Amino acid sequence: MTPSDPARSSNRDRILILDFGSQYTQLIARRIRERNVYCEIHPATWTAKQVREWNPAGIVLSGGPASVLDAGTPDIDPAIFDADLPVLCICYGFQLLARHLGGLVEKADHREYGRAAFTQKKADALFEGIDGGDRRNVWMSHGDRVLRLPDGFEVLGTSEGSPFAAVRHRDRPIYGLQFHPEVHHTDGGSALLGNFVHHICGCENSWTMGRFIDDAIAAIREQVGDGRAVCGLSGGVDSSVAAALVHRAIGDQLTCIFVDHGLLRRDERKQVEDDFREALGIPLVAVDASDRFLSALRDVTDPEKKRRIIGHLFIEVFEAEAARHGDVDYLVQGTLYPDVIESVSVRGPSATIKTHHNVGGLPENMRLKLVEPLRELFKDEVREVGRTLGLPEHMVGRHPFPGPGLAIRILGEITRERLAILRAADAILIEELRRAKLYDQVWQAFAVFLPLQSVGVMGDARTYENAIAIRCVNSVDAMTADWSRLPADLLSEVSSRITNEVKGVNRVVYDISSKPPATIEWE
């Protein structure tokens, strides 16, 4: 659900983000929404006419991986700069601003990437209330730089590699930043974006989850009408909140179906059935299709093929079960913003990373129409929606779990034996995190089965068995993540229990990779 019809807003308390392909574009949106201001991301190909029709309070031009000096790279309708709106141009967007308004851009002597020391040269509303004084750390990621400013612009701040790290027009609210304020590594970056949307664009704190729920319910009712919908429940936060939201909108027109594909964690099916029947009061149909899924996945090792097989078979099972409940036209999914940006360039030229289980694995000839009420939200926003809807905390605070389940946490072929090993190891990890009262302090924690056998010793015997990798990360929105610094004693206990209690494992390793360069899941 995206309230993209300008008539839906009684005021202009919203920001338009034009996407030039940066993987950080979604973070810009997240930081602005943290300030209770609604924003949407749309392609950089939007014209000035489209911008005027959307009627934003201000515009943000994102960064991007391309060079403005190369032919065929993303461009902007220059009339947007004459739309009499505040504009904040970030990195690539700043370089486009310079080129279109008469400045000069050149290849930098050396690529400036990572932390850089920013020195503020002039006071401005953009920097109001930011701690750290006139010198603070910012995050750079560029190979080009602005060599000469367009007429009418002045310098607000510099860095060692960027003499124009922050600029503005003297008479108009048009700003350029060479650094990325949206990432956590930039000191005061979120406050800077807040200053732009509140002080410069004049937006009020009108974007709340209560308002989102009202808009979403209206949009769901409009889309579904008198039709019937089925929701694919996994028991995770996303599908749980999607089900609750759609049920709030259309009531008994929704039937929830839980497909046990044989790739679930220990006791997960029972937990889902108990939670939804008791907590939500929504009728739930459970289908055991584990034999079909495991048969279809036999001898499959490629992770993308795993995802496609699971996605296609999931829909087959769904449509067959849905047919038993009368005429059903809609499928409810808990697709989120990070799902979309990691799968397809639906908003702009952002690079595709992988096929996501909620997006890229669905068959083209699928009969059911998708209802995706959460596809514009980040995970923490979804949790807030769930709490606002009254879902219990143990459901809302649950760690993310991928749609393909343990299939993408077993590297290589999926077998019943490997699934049993992984379930046991994963259950030990979660149990020990809860015992240490650290489960809620970690964004996501899980075990991965590695089909790598190594030599070990148990008792007086030599072993040659498998390894388990433990993955625990901290994140805000899943766009970036860092590995969790768990206590050594906890990791030692997890390792000891797994190697002693799980037959077939003689080695446990801890994944200390961050995202990027790694992803959170291994496949």
C-alpha cells in the first residue's frame, strides 16, 4: 500500500525521493520517516510535471553508482530545479545539480570512500542542533567531485577530498552534499535530514503508524472489494502483521493458510497454530506439504533455484488449498521495502542483489493477485504496526525468518538428515540466547549447516563430521548489518552444547562478516 495519490494528503507533509540507484536510497526514506514525515521513492526519470502533480513539500535526489561524466547515465529533468521547492542533492544528485546549473564536475584525484572529517564553514538551518561542533565524521562514497560551483552557490562545509562537501544556493533552498547523511556512520546525519524536512520544507509530524493503518485499511478495502483473500502465514513478524492488518480491513473475507513445507524450525508449526488461533482469532488452515517440497528440492544445490522451486510450489499448494474455500482472488504477502530493493528495481535503477523469497520467486502465470500492504515499510515500522494493532510482544519481537526457511541455511543439497541437524543446532542457539536474556538485543540469530567435513576427536575416537556456522547480527532496517559481539562464555556454551548434543557435528564457527560485503543470510 502506497498512498501515492496526491488527493489522499490534505497537506504537503511529504517528501519525494528521486532514486539514481544508490543502495542507500531506502535509508534516506527510513531516516525521514523516523522524523514522522512521509516520503516515497520514485524513479529519477520523473519529469517536473510529475513532481508538481505529486505535490511534495520537498525533494531529495539520491546518490548512485554511476558517473555524471559518462554517457547514458541517469539524468534529471532540469526543470525540477525551477519547481520552487526545497531540494537536497546527495552525492551523485549533487554532481547532477552542479552540471545542470553551470558548475564543473571532474574525476577525483583519488576515490573518497568511507569515513571522512567534515569541517563546517558556515552556520545554516541544515546543521541546527547537530552535536559535535564544527568538525565531525561523515561517510563518503564517490569517485567524482565538484570542482567549480554554479553561480549563486556558497560553501557550507569541506572535507580533505571535497572542497565542496556541503553547499547551498544563497537565495533558494537548494542544497548539495557530497557525503551520505542517511548512513549511521555520518555523525548527526539523521538530524540533518530532520532539519531539511522540518525547518526547510516545513513538514509537520504527520506520518505515524496509526495513520498508516488507516490508509492501509482503506487501500485494502478498495483493492479487494467484495472478493476473498488468502494469507500465507509463516508465523514471522511480516506475515503476522500483514494478516492482522488485512483481517482488520476485510474480516471474514480473509482465510489464513499455513503451508508446512518441511523447512521450518523445531516445533514451529504448533507455535503458529497456537498463536493465531488464540491471539488473533483468525481461522487458520494448516497444510502439510513437506514431502512435496523435499522431493522437488532433491539434488538441488543452487540457492536461486531453491528459491524459485519453493516459490513456485508454494503458490501451487496455495492455489489448490484456496480453491477448497470458494472463489479466492487475492494472495496476501508480508513483502517489505528491503525485500523489494534486494530483488527488483521497482522504483528506480537501484542494483539488484538477489532474488527475494517474497518477490522474485513467484510464477509469472500466478492466478492470484497480490495484496502487499507492508511493501513500503521497514522492519521496525512493521513491528510498530503490529504493536498498534495489539499483537502480543512475543510475535512482534520475533527474529526475521526467510520464506524458503532452512532451505537457504543449508548450503548445498537439502536432506532430512541435514534438516534434523540444523533444527537441533538452531534450537540450542535460540535457547541459550534467551537464557542469557540477549535474544531481544540481537536483530537476527540462526545456525547454518555447512557441508564441510573436518577432522575432530570425541573421546578416544577420530571423527570426520560437519560444521555449523552461527550467524548473529545487529541491524536497524536490514539494509546494513553488523555482527553481534556476543559474550565469549555464551558462544562457548553454544558450541559445547551443539557438538555434544547434535550428532553429526564436530565443529562450530562464528560468522563475523558485516553487511555489506556479506548478506545476512548465507544463500
